[in-house]
Amino acid sequence: MTAVSIPNPERKLALTNVGIAYIAFIIGTLCGLLQVFIRNDALQLPAWLDYYQILTAHGVLLALIFTTFFIFGFFQSGMSKTLGAFGPKVVLWNWVGLIITTIGTVLATVMIVIGEASVLYTFYAPMMANGFFYIGLALFVIGTWVQSFALVGHYRVWRKANPGEQSPLFAFMTVATIVLWVIACLGVVATVLFQFIPWAFGWQEGINVELSRSLFWYFGHPLVYFWLLPAYIAWYVIVPKLIGGKVFSDSLARLAFILFILFSIPVGFHHQLTEPGIASFWKFLQTVLTFMVIVPSLMTAFSLFAVFETRGRELGGKGLFGWFTKLPWKDVRFTSIFVAMLFFIPGGAGGIINASFQMNEVIHNTLWVVGHFHITVGTPVAMTFFGVTFWLVPYLTKRVFTKSLQRLAFPADHHLVDRHASHEYSPACAWIIRGAPPYRLYGLPA
Amino acid sequence: MLGLFGAPRRTAYTGYQHEDAQSWFEGVLSNHVTMAVGGSILFLSAAILVFIVVQLTWFAPEAEHANQEIFPVAVSDSGGTPRILENWKVWIGIALVLIAIAYTVPIMDMIQHAPPGSKGFQTW
């Protein structure tokens, strides 16, 4: 291994992606800040700015734009690192994809900002935004596909050059994530192209609401795995290196990713358990498939802690939990990801509650769901991406993550954790302790 | 936690008048003051994070060869990994079959028994 860094074209590509991600991030969090004060009645928005406008911007910019751009920056650098330098075509098509994605992003964001698309990031029909908002969404997806296919092309070149060899784990996981993404997007592309765009431009009279929601959730659930799998790549491949260990089991890691592809797509109905128009049998079938996702999730959890314990014992940890103290807690790159993992425990448990037929009745359409979202995507995924940022950005810019910056990183992290926790959500036991009945919105005077 | 008491999501205002609704927002942990405090700290942290990213992009000292940041990839022994795990045709095929099983019939139902289409609403 001669060069530490990846070639310049890939560095520029990845840095552009990460840069756009963080621009979206800071605007999105600012919207989040405004929201809590509006809900608190502490802040009155000017007449030209609407709460739902800000909420839409917050959701789209953080959950969709920040994550996606960051993920592609991470993939591009990792694919170049593990499979070798990109050819000129791969670089070109990655740029083409990145530019299309950015145009789509700007178009959709402009529509939100000028108040033409306050439809929240799930853009449920029959709420109707300006047609150009949907065109922006379509361009965004197409752009990510172009980048995806460019990366798959790079992988195929490698496979041809190394016949019969197993690809590096990072590359395998990247391709798995891309496979998931492309299959998932078929649903959203179908509904946006054939339902929303003709309807929003007035070429078609009405819209089939139930069909549009079902196609959306066909995409919407694997979408969360598209966010989660890159975080899992960091957990499986990066974290063991940071603590000085090895991957627990190569085949287990690969199998887990394949199970995620299989069981994260045919499950969208668990977001629609209260909707009429879908027979219970199909809801039940998809709920069963949903619960299969617990298998690869637990495989991930146990193998990661096995890596931690093995490494902690190598470093001289004694007794049942002595290894725990030996982990590199002062390394913010590790600590922020470890905390992210801890949050996934209540996050996952909450998810099981949400997907359960009866318990879904209790929490449906309440702030609980917002809480679930914030401690799954908002904390484990985003915190993992921050942990990755701390080495990926200096790696790409060839600069030093200085001691003083590292010290600054710790409070940033801890605060994010503390507050995300109590933000809107706490474990289910609170309900039992307080004995409060689960009132719902319905039937109460608003 | 507010959710468990039934507070709705995605609402701009929470000025409900009914006493049941009012009770959701009593207490130290479950009111909108904590939410606002949390949100503020959260934003402060986000600002620090972005400051760090900006520093690392343009202002942090340039690395020498010796202290150059590495891309940390852990060793993974793929010696015993079964070949079939990287046979994408198999897995994509199974995924498509599962999707077809779970979706074909209900989607056909939705299309064949569709109610009249809805016009668009602008609720804001």
C-alpha cells in the first residue's frame, strides 16, 4: 500500500457530496429549532412562513438530502479505497449523477421555500404540491441511480479483473445497499411519474390515494434501510479497525446484508395498518415479513459486541465486564458510533411496537412515531455519520483532526445524544408508571 | 413520551382546551418547555459539528505523510465465506419473488376496485 489517500478525482467527488450534505444539515436543524419554539408558543412565525413549510424542509433536508449525499460521499471514497482507483467513465458518471441529484434537490427545496410544497416529506395525496416539486423528487432519485450504477460499474470491472475472488467486504456491502435502493425506488418512481406528476399538472383528473400511499411505503420502508445499511457498514467494517480488532465473521456480515435486502422491501403495509382498502390478510403477511428483519438486526448486535469483548479482553480486561473499560472511549470516532449503537436498542424495540398489529393502534399518528424516527434515523444513523465525518473529511482534505477540535467534538456529540433522548420520547414504561390512558387525537375537541 | 399520552404528531399548535388534552402537557418531563430546551441544545451541537467540518475542510493544519488520516478498514477473513453469498442473481431473484407475493394481489385490488380519484387539496 503506497498511497494513503485515494486519487484526486474521487476526493473531489466525495467532498462535494459531503459538503452538500452538511449544507442541508445546518438548514434542516435550524428548521428543527424553529419548530420546538413554535410548538411551545414562544415564537410566532411571520405570515409568509408556515409551520408546515418548515416541517417539510426539516424532514426533506435532514432525512433525505443530508443522508443521501453523505452516503454517496462515503461510498465513493470507500469503493475507491477498497477496489482501487475509478476509471474515467466511473468518475464522469458519478459527476453526472451528482449534478442531477443536486438539481432535483434545489428544485424541490425551492418549491418548499416559496410555499408551494408544504406536503411534508411523505407527500401524501390528496395534498397537492406544485408539479415541479415532484419533478425535483424524480430528478433526485434518477441522479442517485446514475451514481449507483456508476459504482456498480466500478465493482463489475473489479470482478472481471479478479475472477472467482470474493470482493472486499466494504464493496460487497455497498453493492448490497445499492441493490436495495434501486429496487425500493421503483415504487416511488412509479407513483411520482404515473400518478403525482400527471395529476399535479392537471393532465389527469383525480388520484388513486390508496395506491399512491402503498407505492410510497413500498419505497418508504426500505428507504430507512438505505440510511441504516451505510451506518452498518461503518459498524461492521470501520469500528473494528478503530478499536484495533477484526471483523467478527465475514460470512455473517454478508448474510446479514442479504437478509436486509430480502426482508426490508415487501413490508410497506406495516405503515398502513390503520388504512382501509387493504385486506387484513395482506397486512398480516407483511407484518410477519417485517418481523423477520429482527433476525439480521440481532445478528449485527451480537457480532459487534463480540468484537468489542474480544478486543477488550486482548487489551487485558478482566472479569465479566472488565473488557468494557478497555475500549478507546477517548476516541470520538469510536465513542460517537458506540453511543449511536446504544440508541438503536430502544429504537429497534420501539419499532417492534410500531409494527405490531394491536400496539400500533395505541401509537398511530402520535408524537411517539416522531420519537421513534428520531432515535432510529436521527440518532444511530446520524451519529454514526458524524463519527465517520471525523475521519473521512480530514482523510479527504489531507488535514489533521487536531486535539483541540477533538475536544470540541465531544460536547457536540454528547449534547446531541442527551437531547435526542428526551426529545418527544421515552421508554414505554413511562406510560405504565403514569397509568395514563393512551388518548388519541380522535374524538377530542381540538 | 408525549406520544404515549396521545399527543398528535405534526401539529403546529397544541392549544387544546379539553382537560384530558391539557393533562398531556403537565409535569416536568412531558411538556413543551423540555422539548424546546432539548431542541436548542441540539441545534447548538449541530452548529459545533458544522464548525468542525468547516475547520477540517479549509482551516485545519495540512497533514504530513506521517500523521495523514487513514481510511480505517478492518481485516475480514473471507476464506470460509460461501460463494453463493455473492451471487446477486439468486438474491435479487428471491427478493423479487417475495415482493411479488406480498404485493401483487393487494395492488391489483386497489387498481380494480379504485374509488373515484381525488382532486388535489392545498391545506396550508
